[in-house]
Amino acid sequence: VFDTIGIDVGGTKILAGRVRPDGLIVARLQVRTERASGRGILTQIVRLVRELAAGDDDLHGVGVGLPGTIDQRRGVVVQAANLPMAEAPAREVLGRETGLHVVIENDANCAAVAEHRHGAAAGYRHSVMLTLGTGVGGGVVIDDRPFRGATGAGAELGHIVIDRNGPPCPGSCNGHGHLEAYCSGTAVTLAVEAHVAANPGGSVARSAHGDPADGHLALECAANGDPEAIALLVDAGNALGQGLVTLAHAFEPEVFVIGGGFGEAAQSWILEPARRVLRAEAMDPMSRIPVVPSQLGGDAGMIGAAELPRLG
Ligand SMILES: [Zn+2]
């Protein structure tokens, strides 16, 4: 039983960990992402791997989670939302420079694998995870293996259509009314801004005290019992539920896991509305699929990345 290294590359920081097969993190490092160039980010990853490997020959490999679309055939990042890594030949460069077996993967797929192996979906064979953050990411695990589609771009669950007449997708896509436009942190910030503009004398506007009217404000007001803020979050939860109805019918997982920074912070207000919509609108037995919060928090991407070399 060998350790592996998991790397989670984010827009602001890179998390790196040496992880045991049981998911235990035995060493961790964190650096600020040098966003100037994709080559620079790969160099940062190589440095982190060397430090965590420290001459140990027993390592089983390196998994790298990236916030973008991956082409698994070529081992390249097709495009990354907030990083200059388009067409970066990450797998080849990292494999050559570390001398280790390297697997690259979309970051939400990594989180889904982590929750499936060691978190909220442990013990199930089929699970679907949504990560609600700046955008909405997703991962599907079928028969204990991540589903990646034909080239590795699957599954972008934040871009399933909720309303064909809906607003433009806030993410890097040309669609309208996608799930990401309703229940990402960005979407809720837009909803709070619109609400405050339309209700300048309302409770949320008065609570802002000149601070930005954003998703954080909605969470803070909701925690104080503000019904306006709670209604905005419940709205996001209802949209999440609509998304789950589609995913339930497509995949019939045994469990849905809801995570991501915004998803975790808002779970008290969004999970129950999402469950209500799923129960009311999905066919049996899909209507009874449990909807649970993620368990691994900010470490999910790193732990899932570390699982990848073990999957073969
Ligand atoms: Zn979209």
C-alpha cells in the first residue's frame, strides 16, 4: 500500500498533499497560484511534488485536479476558466519532470471521486456530486469509477438547462438558463444585487451598511433569520432541485452530494428546498434519492486527485 500525491490547482491557491490509500493526508503544502503563465503553474506543481516525494521511491503516482476541461486522450487542459492553461500539455510535462505516473482530471470530478471513496458517498457504487462555488461543477461516479465522456470533458453538470428562456450562463459557455445561472455563488450575488436595487428599503438592503450586496450578505442575513435573504437562497435551492430532477432521471445515482464553497455555506437553506423539488417532481424511485452535504470540505479536490493514480 503506497501513498500518492494529490494536487488541487485553484484560481488563487494550489493545495498539495501526500495521501494514504485510506484518504488520510500525511503531509500538505499550499502555495499561491502564479497566474502569469501556464508553464509557471506546471513548474509550481513539479516543485510541490518533489518536496512531498522527498526521494521516496514507493510513491504510487500523482493526480492533478484542474479547474477546466480536460482532454484525456492527449493529456492536455483544453481550457481553464480562470487560468492561462489552454492547451497546456500538463500530463506529459509533469510526468517527464517528476518521473512519476501522472493523471490529470477536472477538479469537480476529483471532488466527486473523493466524496465517493472517503466522504458523504462512501459505501455507494453510484453517486453524483455538484460543487456550488463561483461556478457549478459536477462529477458522476458509476460502478465506482468516474464518468468522463468520450474525451474527458464530461460531466459538466453546471451546464444542464433549467430554463431555455433563462439568463445567459455566467460561466464560459454560450448557453442560457443553465443550472450555474441559478445556484452558483455568482448567480446568488447577481440575485442579491437585483433584489437590493428593486427593494432599496428592504431588510437586505438595510443590512448592507454600504458593503457589497452579494452572496455573503445573503448568507449573513439568512443566518439572522431575514425572510428576504432566506427567500433568495430558497430560490437557489429550488433551482438546484430542478437540476437534481434531471440528473436523477439521467443517472439514477444512489446519492446526491452537494458541496463547493457556496454549497457548504448555504446548505441550511438550499438542501431542503432541493429535496422537496426532487420528491415532488422526479419519478419513483428517483424521487427518493437522498441529497446530502459533502463531508471533505476544501480538501475534497486534493484527496480525489490523489485517488486517481490508484484507479489505473
Ligand atoms: Zn453554461
